[in-house]
Amino acid sequence: MPKRYKVEFFDQNEPIMYYPANFGLEEDPKRIAFGSNIVDADCKQQPYDRNTLSISSALAELLQIPEFIKTLYAFENSDQLLLGPLVGIFSSGFTPFQENPIGERSELFTKLLSVQSSVGVVPFLFGEQHIDWEKGQIEGFFQGNSGWETRNVPFPNVIYDRLPNRKSESTQGSREVKEKLEKDYLIPWYNPGFFSKLDVYEHLFQDEKVAEYLPDTSPFVSYHQVEQMLSRYGHVYVKPINGSLGLGIHQIIYDRQKAAYYCKFHDTENRLLKYPTLEQLMDRVFRNKQLDRMIIQQGIDLIRYQHRPVDFRVHANKDTKGAWKISAIAAKVAGVGSPTTHIKNGGTIKTIDELFADSGLKRQLKEGLETAALEIAVSLEENLNGIIGEIGFDFGIDSDGHIWLFEANSKPGRSIFSHPELKEFDILTRRLSLAYSVYLTDRWLHTPEELFT
């Protein structure tokens, strides 16, 4: 297993490196690699049992290692040492402004790249326009000593997909970059794409170990189908198959006493509309919507906090050993009159400790959510295409304590981390999302066939 070391640079006109004394090599390596760069170098073990990577200025320049890097992993591979991993974070929406290179998302990536020293990987941000295919290098955006800085670096060891939406993912440029770097350069590309709600449901439904977490869900077929599910469950949700951020979600409720149908949704504000028949509701509310791109999902009578429904966000990440870990859990309390718990609809974030006073109940709830998330993460990884390194789950718990999966997100939002008591978990999720690259790099060096089959 590779180890993380502190890095120091020294002035020298020759490519020289002193590797850590505890690395345990039988003979000195003859070559050093950083990303796609490989350089012949004079490598020697550190004297005086020092466990530091000491790199000459000449070697750092040849390898294109940024001078502000403070920690690196070292991977042994035959007669060479690979330093890194160099992690390219692929995205879109770049601007010409150095202080905000990717617009309003610059702060998000500033936080992500700021964990470099504590993780030991070398992350940089780039888009399709920053690749020089002829020279085999990328103009990458780094968080350096004075904020955003650009450096020319070799092609990375792994790529972390952070495209913001399905539209950017579907462009010809994005698709060509992914295909070329994966197939021609054999670079592992993790967390590609966005999950389809229907695909997730259908894959999990086939797995007996996790099917119990699934509410009744099906693609929209007819008004009669909605009527049947209303008679069975009392209320249902109509959701876009490929929606995100709670956009386009409608809750339909049938009140037997009043023989009336209600629809809750959010456009510019939270709305509640009443109709005497389901046909009128569907015709008025969904008149201009593409129902063939919608799913119908069983409504759940959720546990409540101050009379408002509560659901739970659970983040799962893979670590440096390729194992799934639960990195964050938070409760989301629905806003008044909102069909969802999203903050923009008036929802609020709470910790589990804030919701429940009973320590036994809190422990039982956390363990149940963690078990469900880990079981579903393993199942999705086995059944969906691509290398998955993180998932954000939205769970509900009914009045009987049963856990239900509402959604699984391949690029989970981070609104829960606005809560002051969740800051440490914000950092943990960022660290793990990059630390997984260590595992992928090690596998690429020793069992690449497992990554590309």
C-alpha cells in the first residue's frame, strides 16, 4: 500500500531525489513518474533515516510538480517510483477571470482543492479547452500560496468528474474528452454521469438485499395509474426521471373526507392547489409538462419535527482502500407548505442530535441509515456502469421506523454543510472524494484490467 510523505525541494541542476528511508526498496529506482511524465533520475535513500521526499529543483521542473505541493504519495512500480496521484477535476463553465475561474462554483472548488496537504494527492481543475493534446499536458487551475494559480501539468493519473449538469455532460466536447482520456490514455475516470431515478430503482429492485428500502415507483403511464396509487397510499409524488435539486417535484394528495385532490409544488413559491377531480388537477398542473419523462412514487408518512416532515441526507464515500464509508448524516425538515425538504423551498438543516433527545433512538436511527446506505452503495456499484466513488442518499423514515430510499445522487449537493455543526463532515467528504484517487492509482499500477473491463 502506498504511503503519504512530506515533500521538500532543494536547488540542484541535476534530476535527483532522496526517497524515504522506511520505503523498504531493495534497490534504488531509476525513474520517477508524476502523472504521465516519466523522468530518468538519480534516486537514493534518505540518510539519517529521514522519511521525507526530497526533490531537486531540476527534477521538479522536468516532472512539472508545482512548487507549493507539500505532501505526496509514493507508489512503487517495477524500477520506478510514481509520485502523486495527480488528480484532474473535470468540469465546465470556465470564465476568463483568474479570481473566479469557474464562476459562482469557484468557492466550491476552492474548498475542494484546499485539502491537498491533508490528503496527499495533487488536485487541479480543468476543462476541455485547457488540454494540449500535442504536448500531452493540461493548463490546470490550482489552489496555490496566493489563491487560484495556473500551472502546466502532465495528464493526470485519475480524473474526478465534476460536470455540473446533464446538459454539460452531453456536449460533444465533454464526451470526446472522456472517451479519449479513458480509452486512448487509459486514465480511470470516476463518478461519471448522473443517476436516473428509474434506472436506480430498477437495478435495486432486482437485488433482494436492498429491495425492502424501495417505495413503489413506476414510470408515468396514465391518470388511472395515479388514481390507483392514491387509493393505495393516500398521496404520491410525481418526479422528473432525471431531475435534481427538487425541481419539478409535485405531491398529489387525495382527501377522502372532502373528496378533493390537492397538489403541492414549488415554482416561484410553495403552492397548494385544490381540485374536485384528478383529471382537472392533471390537466391544469401538468398541461405543459412531458409526463413520459416523469415517475410516480409512493407517498410515505414521514416522521415529523414540529409537525413538519423530515427526511435524511446520507453521504457515502470510498476511501484510500476502496471501501465505502459513511461520511455525513443530516436531517432535512420541510418548509411550511413545501412538497420537499430542500432549503430553497423553506427547508432547514438539523443534526440528528437536535431532533431526538433519546440516545438509544438516535443510535438506532444512525445505525439503520448507515446500514441502508452502505448496502445500497455496494449494490449500485455492482449494477451501474462506471467507477463510483461517492453517493448522496435521500432517505425517509416512516412512523413505524421503516427506512425508505427516495433518491441516490452521483453528484450530491452540499447544502447540509451550511449547518455549523456539520463543518467537520464537510471537510471529511471533500477529503474522501479526493483520497479515493489513491486507491484507483494503485489499482491502475498493479491490476489495470480490473478498471477497464
